[in-house]
Amino acid sequence: MAQQIRLEVVTPKGAVVNEDVDIVNAPGYGGDFGVLANHAPFLSTIKIGSLTYEQGRKRVTLMVTGGFCEVSNNKITFLVESAEFGSEIDVDRAMRAKERAEKRLAQALQHDETLNRTRAEASLKRAIARIKTAKSR
Amino acid sequence: MPNLKEVKTKISGVKKTSQITKAMNMVAAARLRGAQEKMEAFRPYTAKFNETMSNLSGGATTNQFPLMENRDVKSIELLVVTSDRGLCGSYNANIVKLALTKIKSYEKEGKQVSLVCVGKKGYQLLNKKAKVRKKYTDIMSSFQMFNAREVATDLADNFLKGNSDKVEVLFGRFRSVASQVPTAVPFLPVQPVENIAGKENVKKISGDYIYEPSTEEIMDVLQPLYLNVIVYQAMLEVGASEHAARMTAMDNATNACKDIVSNLTVVYNKARQAAVTNELMDIVGGAEALK
């Protein structure tokens, strides 16, 4: 059996994942990156997006929001604000959220409201990430 | 001699009060469990965060980042975290007292002090005595990470604009169910996290890391997050402490009610006995007179 790396996903509400896995794919600052066993020490910020890991034939996708990840001693730790399993995401709700966010974004752009714009952009990003994560199962 | 009926009404009144305090005690106990679980769930996050911060800031020098800049302290901002509701003993009063002594000693040194209040009670008690720049009330019952982020971002913005040179957080630290200690924690400028005591073997391996993006940019992201973590932690502790304090306060109140009821019952029985004796004496006196 191939070597594995320990994956930990920690959110303010507690640890979500704590398992040995074959490969981890995550949305890093400069684009998606993959981590295999015995990766060199590495630290990166994490964007809103989907995190995938594989364990033999099992493939799991999580939607994560901003945070960072650290790789050291054959262990990869994600510290993110929230993490949801793809299988638990309510796609209809995410779709509605996406529409709402789009509307709000359009409004904010019209009236040139920076604060509302950043908020709408963030929720739009989250909604899109949720939909993508749910569909990539 | 106390009026029989008056005493009886008073007894039933006190009994009703004790029912309420008892119910509040039980509600607080249930809420405390929830708040404690929330606190426990957050612990791995902070532990990991501190570890990474100490790894990272090992190589960083102060004044390299705007949020770490040590300036000449002229104005100080205090973030006072209290509960939204009262009836929890001296818990909020203790935090406010700590805030007031801090304000006094800073003003003696000729520094300006402004306040940011989280929680209604702190705001009500401090509003008249000091300058409250901003308040966040009615969020303590069901707060989330984004509430903490809002507060932390505001504090950081104010610091970066130069309106405050130093920020401290005041809150009630949750030691145990029986003891909550008002504490002040430095907030800004961000202190480089030293190796946490008892963990000396944390290796300084920051040099070997591959950073993406650069260390500076990572710090720019991490520091605000770190501030969120501190505020969130303070809010969690205040949440748990509030319920613990209320539990003790309401337990005391219930006991006090019991004491009052037993005292009043003695008074009532004495009064009743006196009334019976008086009536008997009347009857006996009447009978004697007829002879």
C-alpha cells in the first residue's frame, strides 16, 4: 500500500476530518495544489473552494471557506472558518443563495457601495463553491 | 402582632419567587453545558493556530507589519466583553470594575481611553462614565465567528488609522463553574507568539517552510484571523462564564428564599397560636362571667 499522509481539518466548531489519506487537493492562494505523503514543510493560505481527498477508492469533497493550511511531519492541517461535506450540501439552497447574491451584487455595483459589494461577492463565492462541491461528488 | 393574612400572602409570594429562581438556575445549567461544549470545540482550533503563529512569527521582527507596530502610546482602546442580560450576580459588575480601574490608571498617565462594548450590560454600566466609541449589543445569545470578525476588523481599522495605539480586551475568564475571573489581555499591536510555556520542544523550523504566497502576505492574512480568534475566544468565555455566574446567583437566591419562607412560617404559626389563645381566653372569660 502506498504511503499516506495524515489529514486534519479544523474549524472553530471542532475537528471535521482526522484521517490518513492518499492525496489531498486544496484551493490554495496561487491556485489548486495537491499534497502527497512526505511533502516538504509548506504553508499556504486557503481560498473559498473545494477540498478533495482520496483514500483508496474513496473520494471525498469538502467545501471550505478561507483560512490556511500547514504541511509538516507528514501531516496536513487545514484551519478554516467552515467546512462542509459535499454530501451534506443543500444544492437548491445554494442555488437560491447564488441568485440572491447576484442580485445584491448588481445592486451594490449600481450604487457603488463597497462594503455591500465585498459582502455580496463573498457570499456569491461561497454559493458557487457549494454548488461546485456538491456536483463534483 | 403581624396580621395573619399579610404573612400568608408574603409566604406565597416568596415561594413563587423561588420557583422562578429555581427555573432560571436550571435553564442556566443547561445553557452552560452548551456554552462549554462550544468552548471545548474551539480549543483545537486555537491550539493549532497558536502553534502556527509561533512557528511563523519566530523569524518575524516587530514593526515589520502594520498590525505589529509598537507606537508611542497616547490613546488606548478597551474592548469590554460582558453579557447581554443581568441577574447573574456580580459577574458583569466585576468586569466593569476592572474596566473602570484601568481607565482611571490610564487617564492618570495622561492617555486617552475609548471603549468598545460587546454585550448590553457593559454598555449600560459604562456609557455614562466613559467614552464608548462603539457598541455591539444583543449578540451574545447566539454569536458566530462573523460577529467576532466584525468586532476585530473594526478594532484593527481603528488601530491602523492611528486612532488608538494600543488595544486591550477585557472579559471574564472561565476558570470553572465556581470561579470566573475578570481578565485583561493585550490585543493590538499583535504580540509575536513566543513558544508556549511547557512546549519548549516546538522546533523553530520556520526557515524550512515553503510559503505560498510570501511570509509577509501570509502574515497579512493570518494576523486579522488571529485577532478574530482572540475576540471569539473572549466571547465564548464570557458566554460560558455568564451562565455559570447566573447558576450560582440563582442557587443562592433559591436558598435565600427557603430561609425567608421558614422564618415567615415561624412568624405565621406564632401569630396563629396567639390568635387561638386569645379566642380561648375570651370564651373562658365569658363562661366564668356567666357563673
